Amino acid sequence: MSSLWVSFAGDSDRAVVRESARRFLDGWLTPGLVEETLTVIGELVTDVLRHAGSGELVLSRRDSTVLVEVLDRFSAGDGRPPVVPAHACGWGAHPAGAGQVVWVEMPLAEPGRQQGDGVGVGSGG
């Protein structure tokens, strides 16, 4: 399993988080799912910054999915991602110390498509 771990603490880190996540996701997810996953990551990071001021993003590639986890160390929110993407395999939250981890699991390919079936990064879809 391959993973990416990025800490963030303020609005200035949003671009770093997004670019790091894009580099991690490119080549594994179909281009549409990369964008959908980046949108989810952006919403989760914004939510954590609003409530706690800092957090951590963890992306983990599994056999057929990518797990997106955002750690909010200081607030126990409502346990629901601010956006649940259409292609999500699952989502949820669990306590983590004084805060929580909100997670969303995304497939590597859209239903009916396989990664690498002629849809490559930069191919235009």
C-alpha cells in the first residue's frame, strides 16, 4: 500500500495540499475521479481549517480504491464530510484524541471503466 501524508495549517497550505494530492492521484485514478477527489480533499481541508486551524491529510492506495482521510485534532465535528462525491465507495468518521478523522473512499476507476482502458492522464478523457 502506498501513502501520502501532508500536514496543513492555514490557507497558505491549501495549494501545497492540492498539488501533493494531485501528484499522488495522477496515474491511479481516471482523470474525472482525480478532479472529484481533489474537490473532496479541498472541502475537507477547508472544513478542518475553519474549525480547528490545522490538520493532516492522508491518502492511501488500496487494491481498488484510494482512501482519503483528514485528521482534525481539535474539534469533534458532525462526522460527515461536507461533500460526499457521487462515486464514493464509502465515507465516515471516527474519533481521534480530542478531534476526529473524516474519511472518504474513492474507486480507482468510474463504474464500467477500468483504469488504463484508454483513459490516461492528459488524454482528454
